[in-house]
Amino acid sequence: MSAWTKVGNTNDFASNMGGCVKVNNKQIAVFNFKKNDSWFAVQNECPHKQQMVLSRGIMGDLEGAPKVACPLHKHAFCLKTGKHLSDGDISDLTIYPIKVENDEVFLRVD
Ligand code: FES
């Protein structure tokens, strides 16, 4: 099992927006959902057209569950599960364990 990697401090990430970090040569989109102060990490690559853009996506919620919509063609994904929420046959996102301790943000990326 991989170790936790520090990717920044909480104030390095704007609320209700994404931020991109690189761990083990993978681009990861990190989101701080301010509504209930929860944090999520998913692959930065949108599976629709393989663009590294999800960290610049638009956050929202679907019946209380946080989601992100890709800034290019608006396909939406659940940030909790990675599930693709829009129409069309598009892969779900890989999600990564994330935790915050003492205002430091950590990811676990295999
Ligand atoms: S590249 Fe993300 S929806 Fe098209």
C-alpha cells in the first residue's frame, strides 16, 4: 500500500474550486467542498476527450452529493464515487484517498 503524500496546506486550495497536483507522475484534481468542509481527489484527466482539465471544472451538488462538471463539454462526475453522471458512455473517474491533518492535505496515490 502506498504512503500518504503531502500535497499542500489547506489554504493552498480555494474553496469550491479545484486545484491540480502531481503525485507519482499522475495529475490529480483536488477539491474542497466548502458546504460541509469535505475534500475529494480524482484524476485530472477527463475521460471524455482525455484532456487534463477537471481541476478547472465547475463544482456543484446533486441532491447533496458533490459533483464536478468538466469545463470543456460539461460532462459531470460524482466527486465521492467518481461515477459519470451525464448521458453517454463515458468512463467513471479514478478517485484517490485524501485527508486533512493540522491544515495539511495528504493524498494516497498508487
Ligand atoms: S473533455 Fe471533458 S467533457 Fe469533453
